[in-house]
Amino acid sequence: MKLFDVYPINNINITRGQGSLVYDAQDTEYLDMYGGHAVISIGHTHPHYVKRLEDQLHKLGFYSNSIEIPIQKELAEKLGKVSGKEDYQLFLCNSGAEANENALKLASFYNGKKKVIAFSKSFHGRTSLAVAVTDNPKIVAPINETENVIFLPWADEAALEDAFKNNEISSVIIEGIQGVGGIQVAPEGFLQKIRSLCDQYNAVFIADSVQCGYGRTGKFFSHDFAGVDADIYSMAKGMGNGFPVGGIIISPKIQPAYGMLGTTFGGNHLACAAGLAVLETIEQDNLLQNAAEVGGYLIKELNKLEQVKEVRGRGLMIGIELPEELAHARKELLNKHHIFTGEAKPNVIRLLPALNLTKAHADRFLEAFVNVLNQ
Ligand SMILES: Cc1ncc(COP(=O)(O)O)c(C=O)c1O
């Protein structure tokens, strides 16, 4: 049997990793400024993470959500503490798309309405509702098309106000920093406007934090920079440092009912062990502060480079926009300097490294990047 060929891949076989370094089958070392697509939050094979998972695996890997699972409550408590949203409720699932799917559905259960506002260049996942609120017609199949989604221009307050006027809006979904869309930071005033319109019209504010959340920007949720609380935050990626874990946290104003949401695998024992290992490490090693400091340093240094068109982002979620003639830079970084980075079209290099990236590794990236720009 062959694999279903949907990924354009690099011809590299990564076989092991440690911290922000990974190694291929020939033992060539690579610097991971991509975090396997913003997934590796506390570094590859972090000893505490390995031990937590190993210990749990020896005890119990899985049992269904039909029984008491104390480790879920432990995870919820720790997440409340580290995120500062202690009065929220946690629902666990397995991926970012699934988290958004549940968030959109829950919003509609809550207020009985159907329409969703999403924004240009948004990416929220590939399952049915998640892809319907994603602004990329190429990945929306005919069966995913719906009249319930209204796409608005990014950060356009007048358009937002106008869309609310018929009082049909169930929810607004927005990334605090658009990832796939090219690292666009949502203006704080715009997030505040969403909050006040959602309050006025009993709509649900969904903060997609799958990529920009979990401490990546230096705050636990990037939406926190606006000083407002969303009603639902969706999470995945960094939550399990590679173990597939997703979830939503839900404001106390939304009440649960049996059967409203559900999943077979979500919140299993191993996933919770991975989730706890991540949060414990974020807390113990002060990783929000590290993300802010090392990310701030990278942004400052990148801003000094005259060949760069624009540097966007916060903390360790950074977009470097390059002119067309430097479109080859990302490939050069990988092939010549053995540095993984992400991309966003057109010509944006995305940096999404582990939150414990060291300044020395940041400098190694900067040196290689300057070399590529000056060739
Ligand atoms: C902002 C955002 N939301 C949702 C998703 C979907 O997550 P997953 O691929 O885990 O379904 C992604 C994935 O890149 C994302 O960046």
C-alpha cells in the first residue's frame, strides 16, 4: 500500500531530537526553529515529559470517558492556574480542528443562532465547520460549503458592526495572531470591539489559540494582550508537545449538559500526562518569560536587517516578510545551514520554535539568516 500523497515533503528523515535540535538518519544536526509546526513547546524529548509519559504508560494508557479520570481534573486545575482562567471549564479532544469544531457547535447550542463571523486569511482547520470558517477556497470541498459563515476583512470595525446588525450572529472566531495567514497580529482595539459586540448581541467570542496560544507569545493566550476575556479558547499544538491533545476552555456562563459534546479518545490518560508535563515545565522553567525575552530579542535583531520587508509577531511567533528576490531564503536555511523554519505565502518565513529556545540558538539562527541574505 502507498501513502495518500497530500504533503509536499523535504527529503529528510528526522530520527531523534533533543531540545531545539533534531538529527537525521545520518546524524546531521538541524536547528528546529519550526517546532514541527508550532507543536514542540517544551523541546524534543524533554526529560520530565518522557518520564511523565513513561510512568503513565506503565500504569494505564487508556480508558473511556465513562469512568472517573482524575488526571483530567488535575490537568484542568493546572491549566486554569497557568493560563489565569481558573473559573473556565475544560473539554478535551484531539486536535485543533476538533477543538474549533466543538467551540463553534457549543456556541450555537448556547445561543441557538447559526451565523459565524470569520476573517480574511483565517485558518481554523480542515474538518467540516473548521474548514468552513477557513478563508481558503482550495481546501473547502463542496460538502463543506455553507451560508452560515460571513467572512469579513481583517480588523475592519465598521464591517464588524454592520454584520451584527441583524442579530443573527452565533459566534466570532479569530486567531490572536494569524499563523497560516502570514503572522498578522490582531489589533487590541479590534479584539475589544469583538468583545463588546458579542456582549451586546449575546454572541460567543471564540479565541482560536491553536497556534498563537499556550505561552508562545509570552502571554498564555495572545488574545490576553487586549485585556479582554473570550468566551471559548481553542487549543492544541503545543498543548501535548507532540502527543495529539486538543481542547477548549469554556467561560462559566456556558453551562454543560450530558451528551452535548463527546469524544472517544479525548482526555485519555496518556494525553493528560503529556498535557501536565507541558504545563509543569512551562511553570517550572518560566517559559512564558523565556518566550517573551528570546522572542523579543529575535524581533529586535531581525528589525535591524535592511533586506527584510517587515517583521511581525510577538514572543516566539514571528513572521519575516521578504522581498520576492529573497524567496529562496527558507530553502537555503534548510539545505545549507540545516535550520528548519515554517513558511506562509507569499514570502513569509515563520519562526515557531520551542518556548525554551536559548539565546545561543537564536544567535545561531540570526547568523545563518544574515549569511543567506547577503549571498
Ligand atoms: C490557528 C489554527 N487553528 C486550527 C488549526 C488546526 O489544527 P489541527 O491541524 O491540529 O487540526 C491550525 C493548524 O495549523 C491552526 O494554525
